[in-house]
Amino acid sequence: MHNGTEIECGGFTFASNFDSGNLARVELVAKKQTVPSSSDKNPSSNAEEVPDFEFNIWTKPDCAGTEYQNNNSTWFYFGVKGGAPFSVVKLTLMNLNKQTKMYSQGMAPVYRVVPGRPHWDRIREKPTYIVSD
């Protein structure tokens, strides 16, 4: 099924206008204003890397638009283009089902960057997740 979407947000284009694409909504997260304290000698040494851009993303239900559609949201498949080269972008998937078992057993999302790295790789960092009811 080909029910594609293209969403412009924060200078990026998020797309799922290809088979199995399931993007529903994208929201730019406002940058937090941080003020270094005078006691921080090297604030970046133990701090988490602050992304240049951060987005919250919602996916469509599994098998959306087909007779097999259900209330689960267990996977995601979309593309992102735009932004300055080498920008750090954080993507938070907001509506996935509980993925704790999968991620705790070493699974990780895959990505590719074209042009330049047209092969698929797993993300290097361990995925972080929050389970909320």
C-alpha cells in the first residue's frame, strides 16, 4: 500500500511517501535555554550531547489503511532530508508500543545516509526508551 506523507518541519522534510512508510505527525521540540553554572569547569565533559535539532514523531497504526489495521504501533519507516551537513538530530518516537524486551536484547533501529553511505547500518548508541502507561 502506498499512502505517503511529506511533512515540512524545522527546515527538514520528513517523508513516508513510499511503500510501508508510516509517518503520521512531526513536531519540532523547542531548544532548552541552558545557563552554565559557575561551578561547571567543563560542562560538556559529562553532559549528554545536545542535539542541533530535536523532533517528536508519531507513526500511523500498524497496517494503517488496510483490512489488517490494528491499534498497535510497533515499527517505523520514514525518511528525513535537509538541515546542515553534520547536524546532530534527535528523533523521539512518541507512540510506539512497549519495546523494552526488544531493545534490552540488543536490537537497534537501522538507518542509511544517501548519498555517501547508501548501505544500512544499526545506530551505534543504545536506544533509550521510556515506558509510560
